[in-house]
Amino acid sequence: MNLSPHFTFEELTRTSQTALQATNRAEAQAFLPALTELAALLEVIRVHFGKPLKINSGFRGASVNAGTPGASKTSQHMKGEAADIEIPGIDDAELHRWIVKDSGLQFGQCILERPPGRSWVHVSIRGTR
């Protein structure tokens, strides 16, 4: 199901915890309005950079979130309000800077996450900056 021209429900609800994939998508149904709003935000980012976004983590239902190392028990991912993204070929720090400084987007949070040996941008549609 398309949520925007370039983002699908399936993409924003995919999990590497394959045994929980069907459960995660079933739980996500209650959050379709938020996921659609999130897809619209991601759409602006994709169009600006002209490249597909890699969604590392979108919606995470309670079971998936519980099995995600370091995940908050109050994560916005659990409400369909956040995604962890990368754009291949674009530095994550540049992606973060553009969203925060130049995009004009109304977002909740935009965090450059940098655990050892990795990085990505967490962006949400609600919350505080």
C-alpha cells in the first residue's frame, strides 16, 4: 500500500525480526495516519536529494521494540511517528544538517545517531526539538 509516491506501508513496517513481521504490520494498522504523515515528511527529503532513502527502522510494534537493542520503551517508532534513515552516497551529518538548518520542514526530532562504527538520522513528526 502506497503512503506517498515513494514510500509504502510495507517499507515503513519492515523488521529484521522476521518471526514478528506479520505481528508488526498488524499492530501498525492502528497508526496509519501517523505513518502517512511520516511518509510525507520523508518524501520531501527524498525529492530534495533525488535519491532513495534507506529506512533502517520505521514502525516498531511493542514486540519488535522489545527485541531492539537500545530501544526506548516510549519510542516514537511505536506510534509510527519516527524513522531512522540514511541516503546512500550522502553523508549522514549532511543529511541531518539539511533537515535541521535548511529544509524548513516541521519535524519533531532530528537526531544524528552515531553508535560505534555506524550512523543514521532519526527523524520524527512529533515531539520537541
